[in-house]
Amino acid sequence: MGYNHDSYKLSTYMSNFHSGQGRESGAVQTCNACQGQGVCIMIRELAPGMVQQIRTVCSDCNGEGEVINEKDHCKKCKGKKVIKEVKILEVHEDKGMKHGQRITFTGEADQAPGVEPGDIVLLLQEKEHEVFQRDGNDLHMTYKIGLVEALCGFLFIFKHLDGRQIMVKYPPGKVIEPGCVCVVGEEGMPQYHNPFEKGDLYIKFDVQFPENNWINPDKLSKLEDLLPSRPEVPNVIGETEEVEEFDSTQGSGGGQRRKAYNDSSDEESSSHCRPDGVQCAHQ
């Protein structure tokens, strides 16, 4: 993602001109076909008394007005005026560079006599990271925790892009809700051309609930005594129908409604959950 300052070597074939002459000194002769003009004039009769002049590029000298005997051709370029050579270009990737940013090597493209050489332009492409997602100078990651960690606090360590070990602590007593987002300041990407200023790191917590029947029913009452009390059961007025079993994953439109509900709750918790107890310790 461009966090470190890296350099690479690029091997490329470059067409460099060998003095741009393509022949030994003194071997150039004026083209006899065009008399050194580079063009030939042809006369075409259109009708009796009507003629047309047509100017065409001389085929003997390719419009250069000069010819070189084959025996006098340059031994390196064989009279082509350019030779191919391999040139190593070192590419420096600065901290904070982004996807689509360009690195330009001025005047390093193919060369030819009498023509200004162009540039070589490299276009950066960021690879997807298995942990972090980049948003400008900010980084985002998702971390899974269990229900015990969400209720009783936790500590976890992860490896940052630059190889540092980062320790995140969350104090006991503060509850982590599903989708809660905590912010670790200045642990994002460095700014381009200002690497001492960094974005933030956003950690989204995915709370994993236990599977069904994970605890002995005899212990549920003890667990319930430790948890906040249930709301009081409302008084039953009139006739009611009781539903004892239901499927929480199926039903017409249920999945979509549940997803929309979860998304809205995620936004709520994300906007409010910025716990002061999160600390970032460098190892």
C-alpha cells in the first residue's frame, strides 16, 4: 500500500541512436534519383495538353536526400541509425503514494535522430491487503471478538504494515456492541510528501455470539443472575397466540429486513462508539 519507501529496478530495452548517422565518416553520397531533395516529381498526362505534377517521397533514400553504400554502413547499427540496449531504471516509491499515481522518467523512451525522446510513465496499482483497507490516508480493519471479550474487556496484538506490533487494550466493564468502531489516532497511512503526518486506523469489532445449546441448561439460571435483569413481562389483555419455535434465518423478506436493521444498528454504534479506554502500545 505504499507505506514503506521502496526502490525497484526496471529493465527495459531502449533505442539509443549511435551518433545518428548510421555510416562511417565520409560515406554519405547525394541521392542521384532525387538530387538530394528527398522527393521525386512525376508528370502525369490527364488529357491532351493537360498534365499533373505529383510529388512523392524518394524510394531510393526514403526522403533523406542521402544514400550510403552498404559496405560503408555502421558496424553497430547496420545503417539503421539506432541500436537497442538494456538500461536499468531505479524506481523509488515514496511513502503515502496512492493507487493510480504516476512515476515519470523524463526523456527515457525510444530515441531517434532529430526527434526529442518521450517519457516512460509508470502507473501504480495497489494490491488488496488481507487485513487492511485503505481510504485516503485512513486505514480500516475488522477484528473478531467473542461475547466474553465484548462484555469483560480484551487485549489483542496485530502486525502493522510497517512491521510494528500494535497492542490494543479495551478495559473491563465497557461493553462492545456488534459493529462498534474504535479509532486509533495516527496509525493510518502517511501523507504523501509529508510522511510524519498520518491518518487514523479504524477498527470495527465483529462480535461472535456462541452457538445454540453452548451451555448446560442448568447453568443458564446462574448466568442470568450475572446479566442485567430481563424486562418485565407485559400483562396479557384479551386473546393471544403463543409461538414457541421460529426460524430466525428464513421467511419472506426476513433476511432483507434483518440486514437493513443490522446496517442501521451498525451505523448507530459506529457513530457513538469511540471508547476512551482503547490504548495503542508499541512493542
